[in-house]
Amino acid sequence: LLQIARLHKSIVTSQNSTIEQQIAALRTEFESKIKTLEKTNSDQQDEISYLKQELNRTEHRLRDLSKDTEYSLERLNQRIGSVNSTLSDKSTGLEAAVVKVNQDLNSVKSEVDLLKKESVRAGADGKIDRAVLPGSYADFTLEDIAWGESPL
């Protein structure tokens, strides 16, 4: 019985030793994995911090860009309004000038029509009809009269 107890004790001791070795090996493996995970976690935390900083910088840049764009658009809108006003004023002035030119043109047309009715006309040969001009002027052409020349 004593031998059986010793044998049992040696088996239990051997199993305890094996179990302790397995536990130590698992502890070492788990500690290594924990260190790896902690390092990975630390790296990811660093990357998260970096990405948050980049996100903040990007947000600031976008705000600045938005403000700059809004300011530029406001200035452009003001400039367009100013140009539009100037063009409107010029258009009004030009429309008045066109009306005046049309009135002047109609007046000139009326005067030309009147002159056509009442003026002396040259014949096909360029000479003024003798019945229209008295005396020595009967031999003058319209061109002679214009240049102050006399056929004599």
C-alpha cells in the first residue's frame, strides 16, 4: 500500500510538474501575445491621434477655404453688380443717343426729300436744263457750279 501511495505521489508530482511546465509555457506565450497586442494597441492609438490631428487641420483648412471662397464670391457679386449698374447706365445713355440719331436721320431724310423735289437736276449728259437756268448759266454743269468754274 505504501508503494502504491508512493507511486501515486510520484505520478501526481510528475503530472504537477508537467502541468506547471505547460502553465509556464502558456504564461510566456500569453505574455508575449499581450506585449504584441499592447504594442499594436499603442501603435493604433498613435495612428488614431495622428489621424485626429490631420482631421482637425483639414477641418481648419476647409473652414478657411470656405471663408475665402465666401469672401471672393461676395466681392465678385459686388463687382458684377457694379458692372451691371454701369452697363445699365451706359445702355440708357446709348438708347437716348439712338433716339436722337434717329430723329436727326429723319430730319435729314426730310430735308433730302425736300431738296429732291425743289432742286435743279442735271440731265443725262450732266448739263443743267437750259429752261431752268437763265442766260449764260445754261451751259454750266453741276460739277462746274460746285467748283466755281465757268465754261467761258
